[in-house]
Amino acid sequence: MTVAPTAMGTGELVAEATAAIEALVATAPPVVSAGSVRIGLAAEPADLLPYHIDSADERVSAPLTELLFPSPLLLMGYTYTNTGVLERVPSFENGDVAFTQVEVYLDSLGLISPTPTETITTVEQINVTFHWNPDLVWSDGTPLTAEDSLFAYELARQINLGQETNDKLALLERYELVDPYTTRAVLKPDFVDPAYLSTYFTPLPRHLLADQPLADFMKSEFALKPVGYGPFMVERREPGSVRLIRNPFYPEANESITGISVVFRDNVDLLRTSVAGGSLDVVALNQPPPELLAALRADAEAGLLTVDAVNSPIWEHLDFNLDVAALQDIRVRRAIAHAINRDAMNATLLGDYGRVLESWIVPEQWAAVPLDQLTRYPFNPDLARQLLDEVGIVDTDGDGLREVAGQPFILNLITTQGSPLRVATAEQIRDDLAAVGLGISVQELPTATLYSPEGQLFRRTFDLALFAWIAGPDPRGWERWSCAGVPNESNGWTGNNFSGWCFFEADRAIRMATTSLDRQERLAAYLKQQQLFTQEVPVLPLFQRVDLVLVNPTVLGIEADPTAPFTWNLMTWTRQ
């Protein structure tokens, strides 16, 4: 939603911003021309490559890398959209996605064997063909060809280009050149995965990199100041800033935008006042701290800026460890769910910009279902107390804390340290549960410790865990909700089903949802799984985080999107 400007702000607001604005202007890159756009970001990316180590790295760098290396298929609104890098989106209908029959060897367990055996059978194999735009040119004037995509694939097999790329490699048997402007991804035999559409490799310039030492590619000079094929190219990069100018070889250059000056400042209030004061045009903030939200609303009401808010794909949730005896009773989990005031979290922590969730599939994803078909847990502390009384978790001594078997009922909640939002969320959960007589101790852990294979999450030694998932274009979910996804000693403590929820009907549904290619069949399976998930509540979804784009009122055309970087349509921005 957009908060539109109204009347002009007071002199006090302008005066308050002046000192901070001047400090930023003193260190910001100069405005080269009236056609420049001035952008502020809170975090500086380590590199400007189209390959990202993880999702956090992608969220930091994508607003810039999308201008240098436009995504062949851009994820916008949880749907892949053609950007012109490919001639079309592959599909079964246009013949670019197809099944072929291949012969494979089977081992003694009936599994496909990489080595010859006496047992041979025929299975299906998915092929995806990508037609690259022959008009694309690298910013040094060299034509882009399918060889550049193949080179990126070959590089990914040699060095780590990040988790998303590694996931692609895990799907593929091979990625091959068909002709100078066509590549083909061949998935592993008898392997069906709805992510087949994303099995392309974003091109890297073979002519510049093929003879370079690539062991430290992610930290190379090219990574800092790459040559791309998008509408902009890097003119200069310095600590704390970067300057982009138009790529003269890009086929659809916008004459009205000549360049982009970007500054990186970790002081988000400084960025806010810089937009309000006019020294920056646009600032993007991923989950601003709660104390900043009131100031943003005041700025918007004063006409100093507009706020474009979207629900982030990052969603917070509370996991119950079902190995904890008390949490095995569904009434206890439901009592906790009813006792937590998630609407208050949205109001106090997200400034009402966010959204409370009822299921693990966010509303914008294609497999989301109507809320009236799910079990919901509105804030109802009286019902929470009633459920706890039914279970026999009662306060026998009148001290305000319920007991189990004569011992105070206290659960340990683990979460990450260093996140003001998550700490505030944990504190509200503690206070809400205290109001119904449940004790919560909050343990903040370093991120690396929380997610360590040796840590409490994967070893499932926690009581409650507060952290986040990131929603993607396809809900997937097998790793998180299947019985096989429960980390344990036999599977090497892998999988993300940390609650340990293994429910036969739900397991069958999530398997169907993640292996079928029939959309309606998958939708029915996701509906069944979500109904069982919300009924059993092994995990309580809390809320989606919020992403804000702050815009000076003189800049028009910005359209924030939950999954695409805010610069996705920069070539259409105008200034009034």
C-alpha cells in the first residue's frame, strides 16, 4: 500500500532533518546530471554479481545487480516474469519444456545407479530449453551468447556460487549448449521438481573470465566492478558509494535517466531524513526498526515523502518441539497460539504495515487458500486459560505461574541475537504467555550457533524456537513438513522439520504437492496439508515482515514488489 503525502510538514520536522541531511550530502557522490537518480541503501553489498551466497546476500545486492545483470526470469509477485533476456518463458505449451524417455540402471534396492548393473528400465526425464535474446550485448561491446550461460554453469561446478545455484546443480544431470543462442537444462532421470523453470544460469562474460584465476572469483576485481549486459554499467565504486551510468549497448536505453548515484549508510534515520530533505530520491529499508515507523508516518503526513510498503517474503514463526512432553498435547499448543497477540505485534512492531499469518503459505503465493478453510487462532487469552485448565496445567499456589507435576511450567525459547525485531517479538511472546500463567525464558543465540548442525535446532533439544523462513515462487515444503525432513541421527541431522511433526496424511499431501506437475493436483494437496497443519499447529506462523521504499515526492513511477528488487522498473521512473 502507499501512504500518500498530504499537507506540507512543519518547520520543526525540516529543521530536525537539516543536520543529518548535510552530513550525508557531504559524503554522497555528486549528482552528475539532472537525469540522475540518487538512492540510499542501509547495507553495502560485498559484490555486484548476479550470484548470491544466500538469500540475505541477495536482498542486499539485488537492487543493483538487477540493473547490471537483469534476471532471465524475474521473480515478481511470486511469479516468474520474462525480462527480455530470454525470448520467452519456457513451458510445456510452447514446447520448451518436455519429457523424454531414457534408460537407466537400477541397483539392488531399485534405485537409479550411476554405474552399470544387470537391471535396466525406462524412466522419464524433464528437459527445459532456454532461448537467449540475440540482441543482448555486454557493456564492453561484446555480443552475449548462450556460451556465456554455459560458462556460468561450468564455473558453478568448480566453485561455490551460492545456495540457490547449488540447489540448481542438485536438480540437473547436465546443462548443455544447443546453438549459439540456446541452452538446455536436463534434469536427473525420474526426478520431478516444480523448480525446473529456474534451471537456467545467468550469463557471465566468458571472453573476460575464461582465462582468469577463479578460485577467489566472489572476491575478485570483476565481482566488485563487473561487466554486465543490463541497462546500466558501473562507472566507479568507492567504499560507501557506487555510481552507475547507462550501458550504451543496451537495446532499450531510457534517455531520461542518465545515471544512478548510490550511497550506503547503516544509519536508517539518516536515510529517512535525507529523503525527506531532498538529498536522496529513494531509500529502501528491509524491516525498519519499530521506533522509526512513527517518524515515517509523520514524514508522510507532512508531505515530505511517500512510503510504499509491501509484505516481505520473510515470515516469522514459533516452532514447538513435539518431543517435549507437555507440547505433545494439542490443547497446550492451541492455548499458546490463542494467548499470543499477533495483531498487537503488527501494530507495535510493524507499525500496522505488516500482516498476521494463519498458515505457512503466504497469501500472495499461488497455493494460498481461503482463510475460512483453515483453523485459525485469534487472540483469546480466556480460551487459552480454559485449554490449559483442561490439560491440568494449573496454578495451585496462587503465584501466577502454572505448574506441571508440582513444578513451575517454564519453557525455554531460543532465537537469534542482534535483531531488535526478533528480540521484541520474543519479549511480547513472553509477556503474553505470562498473562495466562505460562513461564518463558528467552535465550538469544548467535545466528551461527542457532543454525549450526550441532545446535539446538537441528539436534532438536529446544522447547520453543523463534526464527524466520523466506517464501519463494513455489511453496515447496517437503524439507520443512515431511516426516523425512525431521532431523535425526539416521539422516545425519538434516532437514528443516524442526518441530518433529510427522503426521501420515499431511506427509502424503506434502509429497504429492512437491512432486506432481499437475497444478490442480498440487493445489488440492497443499489445501489438505495446510488444513492439517493449522489444525495440529506444530508451528505458529506469526507475521510477515515489511519492506518499505521511501520516495521523495518529486519522483514518480516506483512500484515496490514483495519479491522483485525495488529497482525492477527503474527505467520507467520519472521526476515531476
